[in-house]
Amino acid sequence: MRIDYSGLKAALTDRDRSKLQRKLVKIQRILTRRGELQSQIRLSRQRHLCAAEVTLRAKRHTLVVAGTGSTPFSATLGALDKLEKQAIRHRRKIIDTHRPGRQRDRPSPLVELYMRQSGPVPQFPAEPPDRSPRIVRSVGIEPKPMTPDEALLLLEGGRRDFVPYRDATTGKVSVLVRRRDGDAELVEGD
């Protein structure tokens, strides 16, 4: 791994550089198994605060992080911790987006082996067996008498499949039902 250090009024000792080198090699192993990565560490100091900016150029992406601390080493170490987290997120994103669809749809080879050894998988019926019809209670008749056109407006505007109401002209109980084809059917009572 190639590391370029640059800084104004801030410097790292050889011992600190070797520790940072090991940390950067670990980050390189997270990102790629082959190839050399290029990184650049910029150090700056303003009064009692040191700042470090680490730029890591991977194959197609550039990762940039910044850290601050009381010494140049602590600032760089903080930035490298952030860079490690960013590299892990980047690696997961690459794995998730570049995995072929058949790998996600199929179980792992170990699970497939266990399934073959355990015997055939029971097949459940696609549709539930026929059951007897249930009686569902209605919410009740609309309190005020209305015309079939007003009931149609309630049927279209609401989430209900039927509207029971008392007809304003005849006084009889009627039901307006939504059919499967989308039309409305009027059922008049005696």
C-alpha cells in the first residue's frame, strides 16, 4: 500500500507511522484482496487542535474521512476508525448489489444438502379446502331515507361492497351491491 503523508506544523514519528500502516493494511484487506491501494494523509494543526484528512483511492471509488484530536496520531487514528467503518459499509454494498439473482433465490449449499438428506418436502395444497359459507352481520341500514343515486355515491366513495338503505320514495328497505364486473346491483325488499 502506498501512503503519502503531508502536513503543516504536524508530523508523525516512525513508530506512529508503522501503527497507522498496519491499520491501513487492515482496511485494504476489507476492500480488496488483490491490488495496491493508494492513500493520502493530510495533517494540519491550529493552536491545540490537530486535524487529519485521509483519502483512500480504491479501484472505482474514493473514500474520504476526517478526524480531529489533540495530537496528530490521535487525529489520524480517529479518521482511520471512521474509514474502516466506511470501508465495511462499502464492501457490503458491493456484495449486495453484485450478487446474481439465482444465489439470493436458492438456499445455501449446506441447506440444500440437509434438505436432500431429510427426504421429500411435504407439499401443501395451493388453495384452502372448501368451507361452508359464513354469516357476516351488516353495519345496519343508513339512518336517513335516500334515493338509489345517493346510495350509489356512498358505494363509490366508501370501501364498502354494499349499502343497505331505506328508499325515500317507497319506504322499502333496499340494498345496493357492487358486482364483480364493477357495476352496481339494486336489490329491493318487499
